[in-house]
Amino acid sequence: MKLDPTRRRVLELIAHRDPPTDLKKASIACGKNHAYLHQFVHRGTPRKLPEDVRHLLAGHLGVDESELRDSAPPRVVSSGARQASEMTTRRAVTYARALTIDNDPAVAAVPEVHIIASAGGGSLMDQEQRGENWYFPVSWLHHELHADADNLRIISIDGDSMEPILEAGDKILVDTSRKAPSPPGIFVLFDGMGLVAKQLEPVPNTEPARVLIRSANARYQDYERTVDEVSIIGRVVWFARRV
């Protein structure tokens, strides 16, 4: 598809935005699904950006909305009106900064972290920011995952013990407020030897209470630990995988 000036301008503004953005983040900032602007730019749908989307996108990109109008003619400003025009431009830029995706109330930022088990049996867990934030619609987090963004972290999977459910390189969304292995599920935990993602379920009628730690990959054996021997970081509630 041959791109018209408006679509080329959208791509140019996204490529040069600071802080960085992309079509997916910009779509979400406009209150649309993540593929909205990709379809607009590369498939021609919709043919023109609706006015409300144009204003939100201009705010996200830090430009006047007139730059995103189809075949918008250049505006000629007389010398007598120049001061008023400059004031309007400054207000538009200020408004744009206020509408960045990081403070959009409809979108929540979830950090990708590298979690390191500390010495002393893993009683403490240190988290280091790793990469950029991931952005999710707040309504989706609440209604689909029943989760609060403040409790969520993105972690990378390493190893093959949970194949085929989880593979090395997968990104998992961990709810750190959900640490009880009931009902059974997949959790990130420190098992006394290392940080792992495993299927956990309580072992009934045990004293002290024990948990069964399972791998999805049949090459790895199941094992048990007492509740005091493990430190559960949280329950895995979602994952992403590169195709």
C-alpha cells in the first residue's frame, strides 16, 4: 500500500518521539486496541483518523493535531497574530506532555524485572528493572486477570522444565499478591536451590504443610518442600511468546 502524507507523517513522528514509542503504544494511548494504527497505516482502515483519535494521537506525539489532518494546507499566520499562535502552540505542547502513555489513566505500566534470590535461604527477593515497561489496558487487567497493576511484574523464562506450557524466552506476567498455591497453578518461587517457575499444589494432610512442585517437562522429576522451605514470589497469570 502506497502511504499518503498523513500516514507517512504518523510513522515519522513515532520514529522520532522522545521518549520512544511505537504503533502499538500509540494505539493504546488513543484508547484503541494495539493493532489500530498498524491497520490505519498499512491497510488503510480507517481511511481517515476520527477527530477524537487525531487529538489523542497528536497529544501522545507532542504535535498540533493539524499535522495529522488529511491534506492539511500550511497555515499562514500574520505578524499581528504570531504571538497568539505561539501561545497556542505552547499550550498544545504542554497538553501533549500531559497525555503521554505513562500517565494515561486507561493504561497501566508493568515493569519487566530481573529477580535475584538473596543469600540466606531466599527469605528476601531483590528486583532490578530490566528493559522498558509493558503497557496494558487497566480494564483488561481488572476484568480478565482480576489483577492490580501495582502487584504485577514481567519476568523472562529461562530453561525447558516447563515445556511445552512455557518455553525459554517467554515473558510471564506474575501477580505478586497471589502467593497461596490453592488452587494449584504455575508460580515463580525460590525452592531453596534457585529461582524457578513450576506448577505448585498443596499436599493434603501433611504436618508441617508441604507443597508438590511439578515440571511440565517429563524429563524432570516432581519433588516436595515444606511451605517454610520455599519463598513464593507470585502466580503466573499470563504469558507472551515470540512467533
